Amino acid sequence: MATCGNPNAPAVKFERLPTFAEPTHYDVRLSPCLNQFSFEGLSTVDVTIKEATDVLKVHAQSLLIQSVSLVANPGDAAKTCDTSYDDKLNILSIKLPSVVQPQKVQLIFKFVGELNDKMRGFYRSQYKDKSGSEKFLASTQFESTYARYAFPCFDEPIYKATFDITLEVENHLTALSNMNVVSETPSTGGKRKIVKFATTPKMSSYLVAFAVGELEYISAQTKSGVEMRVYTVPGKKEQGQYSLDLSVKCIDWYNEWFDIPYPLPKCDLIAIPDFSMGAMENWGLVTYREIALLVDPGVTSTRQKSRVALVVAHELAHLWFGNLVTMKWWTDLWLKEGFASFMEYMFVGANCPEFKIWLHFLNDELASGMSLDGLRNSHPIEVEIDNPNELDEIYDSITYAKSNSVNRMLCYYLSEPVFQKGLRLYLKKFQYSNAVTQDLWTALSEASGQNVNELMSGWTQQMGFPVLNVSQRQDGNNRILTVQQRRFISDGGEDSKNSLWQVPITVSVGSSPNDVKARFLLREKQQEFVVEGVAPGEWVKLNSGTTGFYRVEYSDEMLTAMLPDIASRKMPVLDRFGLINDLSALLNTGRVSIAQFVQVAASSANEDEYVVWGAIDEGMSKLLMCAREMSDDTLKSAKQLVIKMFEKSGAELGFAEQSGEDSQKMMLRALVQARLARAGHRPTIEKFNQLFTDFLEKGTPIHPDIRLATFGVVARCGGKEGFDKLMNLRETTTFQEIERQAMIAMSQTPEQPLLAQLFEYGFEKNKVRPQDQLYLFVGTGSTHMGQQYAWKYFCEHIKEFLEKYGGANSSLFQRCLKFAGESFGSEQRAVEFQDYFCNCKELNDTDRQTLARPIGQTVEAIRLNARLLESNRSVIETLLKQSNL
């Protein structure tokens, strides 16, 4: 990224807490007031001093500290201490009355805090009750560095301690925390109650949690006797049944898989109306966005229901990976996120076969991780974190999706039983403690007898991933493969670092496409491998089952040999997806042309799997994006080509669910019909309009899986009348998925006054929750007008965005920033985007430092779009001529 702002501004020197003191126990008593949006606090911390010192340091932020005192020895009177505060580091320094030698002491803090509206720390969340009255509840989000907003603490993951939490609340409210309630007594005046919770296990501060509000719940018990509850605001508890049933199964399954029983007596799952992340794994009190926990069988789409299953399983996996064993520092964030992400798929794959979840894994995890990691502005899995205030940006597709995919690759390479044995060793050794990546490799090496560190460090310590260039020759009954590796960079350029990986290669062949014919480990830049027993005409494919985190670029001869078995679907679905997704990614590098991609896509005319059509659809949308930038006539012809390719499948699939078909079929129907409608296929558009009209006028339900596609057609083709109907639907529904879908659809309107109305409604009138406002940007890239409007709006309102989301380090702010620019496709736009942030008066140099990677990634994405267009301009013209369009 270009140098912006003041190039000589010194980087803020960050410091961690000194290691000469550590907490062993906290006693935290809070008294929140939901009318005043404030809370009073009293906290006693037992501290072990390990070296002589006259100062102690703790974290605190946005707290009014009324007093700090020290009890040096049991029975002594508390002595008041002077304090000083560093606003940049959020560190409160406590001057001790004299030098204290190594011993145990107690610190007592009296303080007042705010129940803020920024979805971090101890914050307030707003909702409407059945009568439409405005209500509030209070909840917490402490990861990564926000426990310090609720009470002074050693707010780094290494400082594990036990916690006694007491909440004083109004009598009619429910109070929850990590542990079970041990006593409930009336307060002095009798108007409030004092709720005391059991002592927690030893844990990091970011996992402490509380919730206070008018809540209702449903409950069940696991085989092992753990009390599971799902809490919601009044009127929604029945929608928690699906997650409750799943969570019970989940705890029992993980108890067995990890061979360590869940150690707490209870685990609550609570749906919070305002929530910035998807969910948060607080030990014993797991918090969720409503949309990530609640399911209405008649209204929730299959896709969303599978996401709920994944999120529930992800958070509960953290009870072992993250909570029981915690990373020492945020550099190893992937140790919890990568494994919770992998285990969610292991659980859902084993317990919810109807979702075919490993097929979705390829698109949602593998391809998503590769998409970000193909950029020069990516980062390694083990990313050096200096200042944890800059952490929000690495809760991204590298930390989650790439880590997840690399775990899957390793699991396949070592075999599941060996992988499981290594994880059990690791969890048992480090339970109630902290670990680093090396500790995990050591455990897996012990379980497998292999040098896992040597195999894996390339995947976690360097940025990017390889593309294997493969060619072949026949020698009698053997196939000789020449394999070269280089870093896959989306712009097709050179890798200055000359990165090298150890790549586990699996090979399948045409005569036995479902089996792994051979396994190799590529260690060098280029190696030859012999696959024995392959007939001369037979195809050979690398990355069998698409289990490896690498792309493959085949010689023309090898690719052509596979086309018939892609067409006949004899090649397994995971391989068909991998092949087409690799080709789609290679389009950007300029090493595959859009014409070559269309040839392979055309051979998939008989395809019947949703995820493979998804990969085809992604490649075709690149064709349409280029055509749109070329001319109106070119776009019209490209749409005709899309109709030609999708029409047969559209006719066969129809719109209605057929009895006996699997859950993927309806999603495939939605994908194919939506693409036909976007290409201007009149019969399809009319059918969608009819579905919407019947829904409004006759109450005929729209199948949840085709609802978003229907709304999209109405927004794009229905003018003001259609837009108003969608707006009315959003206003009157109580279900978050429908709210979100209506919003995404309305953002696709081709009419600027309507888009302006939507942005005013969502951002200025605040009719859309801040956590969901980024969805207003999602559809704007579908038209030139929308692109331009969204970007201009973001620039003109950046000050309000920063205020609303709590600053430049907010992941919500950063996602809006990316959405506002990434669909552009010219060098001029790339420069304009970069210059804007360089010169923006609302950002200081620290903000620019924080935003360097998100800005760099977006500028790179814009240039990739421009490059794709330039390298395919003449190819597209020729292709459309040859197709008589």
C-alpha cells in the first residue's frame, strides 16, 4: 500500500503487561441499571507478585475508577493507592505504598461503567416486545480485549484465574453468568436481588460473560448430566428447539471424540438481538446472534439451518479448543479458531448427513480461504500480533477458513484416528493452561511418528499456498508426472519470496475415480512421480477428493481427457468442484481464458450437484462482469450465452420441490433460476414475480430456499412498487433471515432514488441494526449506479461509520469499507480508492496503520477485476461471435 498520512509518524509502541505479577482469583460484583445504561462495580483480585515491585499494572477501559486499594497481608487494613492511566495502552498503573517483595496481595477496585451500544464489553441490546414497546437487555463480548470495559483485569489470555461473579439486578430480570447460580438473596431495599454464581474453572478473562434481561428458556440434559438451556427474549424460545437438541448431542459427541468430559455443570446458549460477531464461546454461557441460533422450521432456509448447526457445533468445540486449552498470545489465534472450524464440520458431517456438509466445505471454507490467500495483502496463519487492538481484522478467512482447510488436509494425510490421538494428547497435556502452535505439532508428531512440524510450518508460517503445474508422459503401463510448485498469486505475477511447501499429493485415475491410486509428498520446486498401472488413454487427476490446500494447473491434454467424465458425472463430485473452482481462480491469473472455462462449464450441462453449479456460476459471473464493462451489446450477448448454458437445467428443475429429493435440490433450483433471471430470461422472471404475487395476495408460502432469489427479481425488475412491497415485508416480519434477505435484495435495485431511500432508512434513520448494515452494501455491485452510489455514500459518511462501529479497528467498519470498493474494475478506481484513504481527514495515522491490510486487499481486488477484463476482452468477443451471439 502507498504511504499515506504522515510517513514519519512513529508507530505507537505497544506493550504487554509486565510478567512479574499474575492474578489467581477475581471476585467481581456488578450492579447494572438498564434504565440509566450504567453499572457500578466492586472487584477484588488476588495477585501473586513474583518479583519485588512498587507498581502493579492492569487493563481498564471506559471505566471511571473511583478507588484502588491494596491489602498486603490477610487481616491488614486496605491502603488506598495512587494511580495513573495510559489511554493508548488502556493500562492503569497502581503505585504501591512501598516496594512489595514476592508474596500474595489483594487489589480492591471500586468503579462505574457504561452499558455501551458498541457491542463490546458489557453492553446494551435493544429489541421490541410483543406490544411493540422498546426493551433492553445487557450482555457481554469480551474477546479479544474488551473484558477491561467491564472490570479492571489482566486482560491477556495467558493470565488464567478463577472468577466469582455476583450480579445485583431488578427482581423481575434474569441474571446469567458462566456458572450455575448458588444463591439468590434480596438486596437491602428489597427492590433488587443479589445473584451469586459458583466459582469458574481457571480461565482467561476474554471468556467471562454475563447477561441480564427479561429472558425465557427451554432446557434438556446431556447423557453426562450437563444441563443445557437455550435463552431468548420473550416469545422466541420455541425457535431454540433445533439448537437445543443439537447442543445436547454435541456435548456428548465431543466428550467422546476428545476423551475429556465437559467440566462445567451447565451450558447456556443465548440469542442476543445486537451482536457484532456470529457467536462467542464464553465458557458455560455461549452468546449468539439470533439468526445464528434460532430456527423456524417453516421459514428458515436449508442453507441457514445448516449454518446454525455449524455455528452451534463451532462454539461448543471451543469449550475444549480455546477454553480448556488457550493460546498464549493472539499470534496463535488459529489454534482455537482453525480447530473449532474443523470440528464443526466433523460433528455436522457425522450427525446431520442431510446437509452434505463436506460438499459445502469446499466452497465456503477451502475456496473462501484460497480467495483471500491468493492476494499479496494476505497474512500467514501464525500472524505476528503486536497490538491486540488491531486484532479484529484477522478474524478472517485465513484464521478460520484456511486454518480449517489445512487441518482437513493434515487429518487426511495422517488419517483420522492418528489425528484424533494427537489432539487428545495435546488437550490432556495443556488443559487449564496455554499453548503455542509448536506444542500442537509436537503432540501430532508423537501420535504419528512423523515430523509434523517440518511438514506443516510452511503452511502456517508463510503467506499464500501453492499451485501445482502438472504435465505427463506415458511409459509402458506407467504414467510419469512432472510436478512444479510455485505460490499461487491471483494477479499471475511472480513470488519474490520463492516460497516452498511440503505438499501432500493424492492421485486418482479414470478407471477407479473414487479411490486414491497413489500418494506422494512434494518437497522440491519440481519433482517427477511415477503412477503405476495406468492405461495410456486414462485420465489422471491430482488432489483426489480436493483434500489439499493447493490448486492444480493441468496441461491441455490432461484437462481434455477429463471432460467426458465430468460430463457423465463419473468423476466424483468433490473432484468436479475442485477442478472447476481451480479453473475459475486461474482466470484471474491470465493462465486460463474465459473461453477455456466456458468449454469446461459447457461439458457440465448434465450436472446435478448444487456445489458444482455454484463453481460454474462463479466463473460465469466473471464473464458477465467483464462484458458489462465492455459495452451494453456485449453484455446482452453474454447474457444470451448464459441463458443457452443454463436454460436446459432450469426447465428440468422447475420451481417446485419434488417429493423424495434431497435438501440440495431446492438450493440448486434457486441458483440456476436466479442466474437465468439475472440474464434477463423472461419466462423465469415472470415465474418469480408470480411466486411473490401469490405470496402477498393468497398467502401461498415461498419455499425458504428460493425466497432470496425471488426477492432479488422483485427488487431488480419490480420498480418502485416492488421495492415498496419488499420494504413493507421487512418492516412487518419478526424473523431475522427474512429481514436480511429483503435488505440484500433491495440493495440490487437499478434505480438510484430507491437505493438512496434504502441507505437513508438503514444508516441515517437507523432502522437496520448496526451489525446488519453491511448487508446494505452487498447487492450494490450488481449495477454501475449501485457501485458508484455505495462508494460515494461511504466516503461522505465515513465519520458516522467510524462513530457508529467504534473506530477503524471494528470488523464491521472494515467489512463496509471492503464492500464499498471491491466490485470496481479499473486502475483509475484502484488509485481513487487508495488516495481517498491516504488523504481522508477523518482518519489519523494509527487508523491508517490499522486499515493498511483491508485497504490493500480491496485495492488488489479492484486491480484483479481490471486485469481479468484486459486479458479477456478479445477472447470474449471471439467467444460470443463463435456462439453466434
